[in-house]
Amino acid sequence: MLVLMAVLMSVLIDQWPSVVPWMSFVPLVVIAGLFLPPRWLAVVLVVIFGLFAHEGWLLGMDKPSFAGAFVVSFIVAGMMVWLSVSRARLGVHGIAGESILVDLRDRLRAHGELPTLPEPWHAEAALEPARDESFSGDFVVATRSSSGNRLEIALVDVSGKGVNAGTRALLLSGALGGLLGALDPADFLGAANSYLLRQKWGEGFATAIHLALELDTGRFCLGAAGHPPAVKFSAGSGRWQVLDAKAGPLLGVVDGAAFPRVNGQLHRGDAVLLCTDGVIETRTRDMNVGIDRMLGAAERLVPHGFSGGASRICAAPLGVTDDRGVVLIWRT
């Protein structure tokens, strides 16, 4: 098809040289580079440049318009060959590469779907990538036990941004999703740390916070690895407070690291909020300032109920230069 279009373009230029510009060959070069594997791309480019040279010989190669169009076409062709070869190394061509990236993003979002909870429990998660990015290094994995009495949620922040962070997040979310619920909650972060160490990624550290909640009693245990602290709303006092829990080191850095946990309980009307550092940190302000600002946003949820609160807090950070993630769980 592209060869026929190139021949047609050549005929049009030959018949109406003052109407059809030489640059008309450039879109054909771009289309060929986007959709053809290297072998067929080479064939099409030989045909296009052969016709280009033929028309130039007939109509005058000394014309500035011909020389400029030929140079531009040659540069674009080089870029398209590089793109086609790069895709071929990955085993994809055409729009398949973009389809793979979209599938990656959709799978990562699917992993973050929270399980349905029985009354009076409710949970929401919100994830937002950094500005101008399509992929987020923040993700959520969650599961309920086979008996249905325990909810486990992990909010994880993988180092980096964009596609590189997104690919690592997809791999890590699958691994952590398999560990979640299969181990004693106290062993989860240690197992996640061992997994990251085995990967030996050059930029492979991550932070995480893990919550295990008993749905019949409201008791929970919480552990963190280099992650911002959780905050809890107590209906009795009507106040949010930071849960005083010492976080362990980053995941994937220290072999055999310990990850302390804190215990608590959610009564009726209580809530717990987990977030990633993109919600509370900026390069110019201290984390405590960000936590205070987040607590102010959480305070504004109380009069109207917590429904939709995760998205509102996630959408109103101090800055938008980092990926953001929020998990909100409450008991009515």
C-alpha cells in the first residue's frame, strides 16, 4: 500500500510540480517507520528515495526545494529506521509497543482494586502520577483472608517516575500481591525486603506501609518501611493524630532488616489514612509541614463524611512533582 502511495505521489509531482510539493514524500516515510518492521521499512524507503531521485532528475535536482526536501526526508528516514530497529529488539512494531504500555498501566491499576468490605467498613484508594506522566510508581495491593475476617492493604512507593518506575511497580505489585495474606502480617515487610534485594535493581528501593485489620473487632497492626506515617481519626475525640510508629528502613537496601509494628483499634466512626510522600513532601518544605497540611484536608472531611476523601486528599498535595497515593479506611 505504501509503495503504491509513493508511486501515486511521484505521478502527482510529475504532473503538477508547482502544486504538489517535494515534501509530500515525508509523511510516507513517517508512516512507514511507525508501522513497518525494519526489513519491510528498508524496502519501502528504497522505493520512496528511488522515486524521489527519479522525479528530481526529471524536474531538476538543482532546485533548492528539491535539495531541502531530500535532506529532510533523509533525516526523518534515519529517525524512523532507528525507531523501527529499537522496537524490533523488543519484539514489537507498529502500535503494538504503545498497546503493551497501555496494558501495563491497566494491569497496575487493576492490582490496586480494593476488595468489597462488609458493613460497617469502607475503604477507598486514589493514585495520581506526577505531572505530565502517564505511569505511577505508587501502587496499592489488598486482599481479604479466606475467612473474610481480615483485610490487608499495602501502599507502596517505588523509586523513580514514569515508565521505568511503572514497570518496576507492576513487577513488584504482582510479587507483593502474592505475599499478601499468605504470610503472618508481621513477616510481610521482611519478605518484601528480601524479594527486592534478590532483584538487584540499580534503582530498586521502595517504601511501603502495611496494614492488617481484623474486621470483626476493629483491631489492626501497622508496619512501615521508610514510609510516611499513618494518621488515625478518633470519633471520640474528634481529632486526627499521627500514629507513633517507628518505621523500618527502605525496602531493598538492608538485608535482614527489622520492621517494627504498632497495634491499635478502629471503633465506630474512626478512620485511618495512609499516604505516600508525594502527598506531603516538596523540595522546599519539611515533611511535618506537609503532614499538617494533609491533616487539615482530612479535617475538612469530617463534617461531610469520608466518602470520596481519598481522591480529594490525593488531588490537593503541596506539589505535583511526585507520584501520589492515598488509602482511606473508615468504620461507620
